[in-house]
Amino acid sequence: MTPFIVLVVISTLTTGTLVVVSATNWLLVWMVLEINTIAVLPLMARSHSPRAVEATTKYFLTQSIAAALLLLGSLSNIFLTGHWNVMQVSHPLPVTIITLALAIKMGMAPTHAWLPEVLQGIDLSAGLILSTLQKLAPFAILLQLQPSDQTLIMGFGIASVLVGGWGGLNQTQLRKILAYSSIAHMGWMLLVLQFQPKLALLVFFIYLIMTTSMFLVFKLNHVTTIYGLGTSWSKSPILMVLTPLILLSLAGLPPLSGFMPKLMVLLEYTKQELYIVGVMAAFSALLSLYFYLRMAYAMGLTTFPSAISGLTSWRVSPKSSLPLSLSVTSVATVMLFPMAPAILACLTW
């Protein structure tokens, strides 16, 4: 695929996401989401391998079902209320259908089964777009919905947090682990959406920063399995030191950036006196911590068993400097927690 085509596809995805964020008409939202779905397909299938084609087909069929449900919910809202406005969806039937469609598009449990399989079949660059940029538009629509009954969203949040924790325990493929990590973080975002939409937005954007950093690390190291992480020390010593911090930030350990949204969500649940849900979310974070620690152990404390032929590249060469995108996202992933008071003040303003 030529750089011009890649530029056109990325520009289409970015423009489509911005249009969805600012759109107020359901028909326009549905059309732009379909354009985003079609635009990302060439990036997913560009390797022309059978596994990539299979993953692209699964993604296309799943997104088609979600688009049909979104259109059904929009039409039912028109029949019941008589308008196309995104902000004026009040009847329980269209709200339920639209929420289900957005949950499928974002890969939330229990409609998550397609996400690990699709991410496993595509390369890391397409997986990064699928896990970050493609989730922005559905999340923007979900923020604008104001349903009177939050039971469905709460159910999706609890299921996503639990599935994201349990699902990644027995995985050795890094892309599947990142898929279950995405499911778990989407669950944390949904759990606080009904009480603090601004806090849900903060959780989502910190997830975008951490996931982008993790995908870039794996792409730079050219690894796709946990066992392949054992050779990272010889490829890039700087990344060997940095990656465990990124993984622990994804797990939500203090004093890293990933601890900030989890702490704020648990504080919000304490204020709402929903202690059982908060305890379930905290224990699911411990499950996620297990497979993040497995990855950190494989990268920093083990050595690949086979002998490496040739000269071992353990010295830092001038070409081993980190890309600017990885440097920025890594610093944000590790060092945002001291700004928590200022961010919390902005959320409560």
C-alpha cells in the first residue's frame, strides 16, 4: 500500500471522527460511521494473508450488524418522537437499541467476542487504529445519550470489567491481551459514565495514551507473543526499562498515570455508595495486573532460550533513539499522576 493511500485512509478516518463528534443528525452519524468502517478495511487487509482477510471479514460483518442496529434505533426514535436530533433520544426502545449498537462497535462485553479475534489477525498498525481512533466516534455518541434508566450501561460496564480481567489470564498473544485490556478499560469508562461524563472522558483519553504507547512499543520491537519479549533486551535496552512502567501504568498501579482514572472512579462510587460494584471493579483490576506482570517479567527478567547468532546488540547505538510519538505517549503514560489534583479540579468546575 502506497503512502498516498495510507494518508487518504487516515485523513478519512480523522475527518469522519470529527464529523461524528459535531453531528446532531442521526442519519449523518450513521453515514459517517459507515465511511469510517469502509475506510479502515484496506489497512486491515493490506498484508493479503488469509488470517488478515478473515479478520477483516469478521470486522466488516460485525460492524454491519452494529450499523443496522444503529439505523433501526434511529428510525424507531423518529417514529416515536418525530425528530432526528441526537440529543433528543428519550424513549427506552431507541436508547436500548442504539446503546447495543455502540457496544458492538466498541467491543464491550458481552458483545466482545469479535475484538480479540480481529486484533489477532491484523498487524499492529491496524490494531492501533482499531483500538484507539475507531473508538472515538462511538464514544462521542455514547456521551450524548442521556437515558433515564442506566441499568443497561451499568450492565455493560460490569461485564466488560470482569471479562477484560478474566479473558486475558490464559493468553500468550500480545494482541489478544491488548484486546482484553481494551475491553476492561471500556468497562471502567462505562461504570462512571452515568455519574461523571467528564470523568468518563478522562478515563477514555488516558486509555488512548496508554494503549498507543503499548502498541508502538510492540511495533518497534517486532514482537507478537509473550515469549518473543525475551529478546527485547538485545534489540532496545531503553525500551526494556520503559516498557514495564507502561505495563504497570496500564494495570493501574500508583504512582503511574493509569492509577489516576481508577482512583477517581472508585472515589465516585464511594460517593454514590455503590460499594459492591466498586469492589468488583477493584478485584478485576487485580486480574488484569496478573497478565501485565507476566509481560513485564517476560521482557525484563527472562532471556530468550535460543542462542543469538552474531554480535549481541546490547549497547545503545545512535539509531536506537525512540520515535517522537512513542516518547510523548510514554512520558504521558508514566508521569501524569502528579497532575491529578489539577485535573480533578477541572472536572468538578
